[in-house]
Amino acid sequence: MIDDATVDALFAAAAAARAQAYAPYSRFAVGAALVTPEGAIHAGCNVENAAYPVGSCAEAGAISAMVAGGGHRIAAILVLGGGDALCTPCGACRQRLREFAAENATVLVAGPEGVRRSFTLGELLPASFGPDVLDAAGGAR
Ligand code: THU
């Protein structure tokens, strides 16, 4: 579980990043902020591209910021999008999170008004394939 102060800090960081989103094609701005087990917060926004598939998600930006800052584990992430529907991480980002987060990591889905719902990564990506699977194979092919 993450405490209220951390949720507030994640929301503020995600909102600040979302304000910088580059989303001229979808017009759907997203911000994400994650916290490491050490308490460091890293944020990202979506960055689209005229070549549409080249665009990147807010979660990917937050993960890149974490790795560039020396972090390697995600305790929780908050994703902030607009509209009435839940802005849950896309399938590719669920897998990106899996690389650095345990199945019990918290994924908070928020709208501009605040947190809407809380998931675990395992709920969003059940029976997942992660680094531990390769570890268990011991280098076998
Ligand atoms: N997007 C994210 O950045 N994160 C999500 O969790 C869902 C979708 C972005 C990708 C694209 O720039 C825009 O939202 C519309 O799909």
C-alpha cells in the first residue's frame, strides 16, 4: 500500500507532466508518475509523432526517466488521462511495467479530478512473462 502523501505527490507529478504532453494527433494528453521503493518520483508524458506508431506513452517516459536516474524498481505508478473512461495503461505499457514492478505493485488510474481506481499490476497483466521467467530458465533456450 502507498500512503496518501505519496499518492498526492504522484498525482501532482503526473499532472505537471501531462501539462507538457505532445499529443497534437490524438489530443489525448496523458501524464504518468511512478515511485521507486526508495521514494524517488519520476514522471513522463505521451509524445506523439507524425509517423503515428513512433509515438510513445506517458508510462514509457516515466520509466525512461527512472532508469536514467538510476532507479530499477517501481513500487507504484499513477496514470492520469482525460475523458470519462478509465485511462488504464495500454498492453505494451503493462509489459514495460512488468520489467520493473512486482505483480502486487500498485497502478492508480486517475482523471483530472483525482484517483478513480486502483489496480495491482497482476490484475492488469495476469500470468505475465517477466525477467523471473528467464531467470528460472537459467539461460536455457
Ligand atoms: N496513452 C498513454 O500515454 N498512456 C496510456 O495509458 C494510454 C494511452 C497515449 C498514447 C497516445 O499518445 C494517446 O494516449 C492516445 O492513445
